[in-house]
Amino acid sequence: MTVLLLILSIIPLIAGILIKVLYVPASEGIDISGAHIFFTIDLPLGGLPITESQVNSWLVILSLFFFCLFLTHGLKTKNMSRRQIIAEWIVNTVDNLVKTNMGEFFMGFGPFIAAMLGLSACSSLLTLIGLFPPTSDINVTGGWALLTFILITYYKFKAGPLIYIKSFGDPVPFLAPLNIISEVATPISMAFRHYGNVLSGSIISILIANLLTNVSKMIFGFLPGYLGGFPYLRVGLPAILSIYFDLFSGALQAFIFAMLTMLYVSGGFPEDEYFKRKRIKEAKKKQQVIENTNGGV
Amino acid sequence: MNNLDVISLNIWQIIISLLNLVILFLLFRKFLFEPVKKVIAKRQTEVESVYDKAAKAQDEADELKSSWESKMKTAQDEADKIVKEATEKADRRNEVMLYESREKAESIIRKAKADAERSKADAEEYIRKEIIDVSAAMTEQILAREINMDDHKDLIDGFIDNLDGSV
């Protein structure tokens, strides 16, 4: 059962490689473009192209889902397995992160932040097995940033629309236009930061690979036939570079994205006003109840 | 055109990726956070129950210990009391016995004394009678004449009384 779940969590990644090998034509030379389009569904507003980024996102989700099941099946209170220790470590770490950055009120954000970290990091790390990273598609990071924006606005609205509108004229009223711009700029900057980092990483990887191919052609070009054409320098060196561009940058961007989400959502939430309003509402409710009981008598 | 442009916005793709994140959030909540938190909470309650049990056992042991100690103390007191009572009883009996034996001894002594006195008196009486008889016979012989016992009784008695005083 355990092994089966682990295999199930790896299968989506293998499937991704297979799909890439079967359906995506190999690019030659410097070819910087977006995701490969498999097919397009006819919808208004430009239709829905099903691309590598969509497919790879789903594969990552499937893989993470099975990995979760692998970690959490057969949880025990005594004699914990190593899987359970890992699962508890993940949960506790994310919860602590949420607690320190957002406070007790937002403890329900734990799974959301974990999902954001997992999806973003694993999407970026798909480059390690040669797949197209969905995070280098602006639509993917844009979707996440849009969700963050919705959450920010939702929590700002919690203390009532009046306080939401008032928050734009914060230090001085005439700064309101700037505040509105910065409000809108928040998700856009988040989306572009993540997308740009991952995309630039893969672009640099392509450029370096191309450079190394050319240099090795120059140095070893005198060798006869196929031996001369083989890019010797591409063995090893790009792997070292990819430790930074793929591993480090991917994980860091995921962390930054989750961190910014936490800070913006909890920072925009007018806590004092919210609890004041809540108290007033509760007091009103109590009074109403008292009045009702008095009327009944 | 087989590929997307590097920057190409598509509203459906944005919505799909948004929903992807929401779906993964729900999956994580249902399959990672909830079971793990449940297990942690369960373990917490188990640990607490174990601690409670241990505390209860400790309390019981303490109670038992104190009760035993008090019992031991009362037993000691009882033993002391019993020994004391026994000693007192023995003392009392000793005294009584001593008194009784003394009394007995005294009564024996008294009896012996009385016996001795009586036998002395008897002896005196006997001696007196003998003397009377002897003196009567002697006087009879000495005077060689009949003595009227009735006439001379006063004389003899006076003599014997004198004898008594001299004796």
C-alpha cells in the first residue's frame, strides 16, 4: 500500500515526460517561446488552449495528492513511522509560519500556504526532470496572484465597506489614487516576479546550453563525423548552474510568493475595527434577544 | 502556431490556475492537515490521560501510605497502652498479694501468740491446781489433823494468791 502510493505519486511525473517526448517537438537552437499548445477548446474570450503549463500543473497536483496520501495513511499515536514524522513536520512548520506571519486569526490559512508553497516549488522544480515549468507561464502565476488579490480584498472588506474605502485615504486623502494603483499593482507585481524569475532561469539555461554547444563545436570540431558534433561541454556544467537557477530560485520564489501572500492578507486586514464591529454586532444581537423575550412575556 | 508567446494572457488559463490552487488547498486540507492534526490532538489527549492516570495512582499511593502510617502509629499506641495496662495490673496484683501475704503472716503470728499464751495460761492453771493440791495434802499431813476444807479455803486461797504474787 505504502509503496503503491509512492509509485502513484511518481507516475504523473513519468507521464509528463512521456507526453513531452511523444507530443512536443524538440526545439533546435535558441528558441524562446511559451508552453506548447496541445489543443484549443472553443470558448469566448479567446478560447482555452490546453498547454504544457496546464497539463504539468495537473500532473503536479496529482503527484502531490498521492504524496499526501502516502505520507498520511496509517497515522498512529505511538511508534510513529518516518512518513508520519515528515507529515507532522510539514504541518507544524507551515502552521508556525502562518502563526508568526499572520497571527492566530488566520490559522485556517495553513493548508492554503502549504498548497501555494508545494504547487509553486514543485512546478518550478519540474525543470529538473526536463519538463516545462508551469510557473514560467504568466497565466499560472497570474491566477495565483489573482486569488491572493481576492483574499486581500475579502479580508479588507470584513470590517465593512466604509472602512475598506477609508483605507485608501490612509495617511492623507489626496494619496488615494496612489493607494489604488499600489493595490492593483500588488498582484501584478507578484505574478510577474515569480514568472520572470523562473522564465529568466530557463532562458539563461538555454543560452548557456547553446553557448556551450557552440564552444565545444569550436574546440572539438576537428574530430571526424559525429564525434565532432557532440557537445562535450554540455555534460556537467549546466547541471551545476541549474542548482541555482532551478533548485534555489524555484524554492526561493515559492517561499517569497507565499510570504508576500501572508503579509499582504494579514496586513490589509483591519483587525481592531473587525473585532470592534463584531463586539457591537454581538451586543446588538443580545439586546434584540432580550427585547424579544421581554415582548414575549 | 504551436506554442504560446512568452507573454500571452488568457483569462481561462488564469481561472484554471486559480482553481488549481484552490483544489490543491482543499486536497491538502482534507488529506494532509486534518488527519495529521487529528492524530496530534489524539496523541495529546492520550498523553494527558496517561499523565492523569499517573497522578491518580500517585495520589492513591500517597493516601495508602498515610493511612498505613496512621495505622502503624495507632498500633504502636495500642501496644504501648496494653503494655502499660498489663504492667499496672501486675503491679496492683503484686501489691494485693504482698498485702494478703503480710496479713496472713500476721494472723499466723497472732494465732501462734494466742496459742502460746493460752498454753501458758493452761500451764499456769495446771501448776496452780497442782500446787493447791500439793499444799493441801502437805498441810493435811503437817497438821495431822482434819482440816475443814470449807473453813480453811479462804486461808489457802490467800496463800495461793500470795504465791501468785511471788511467782
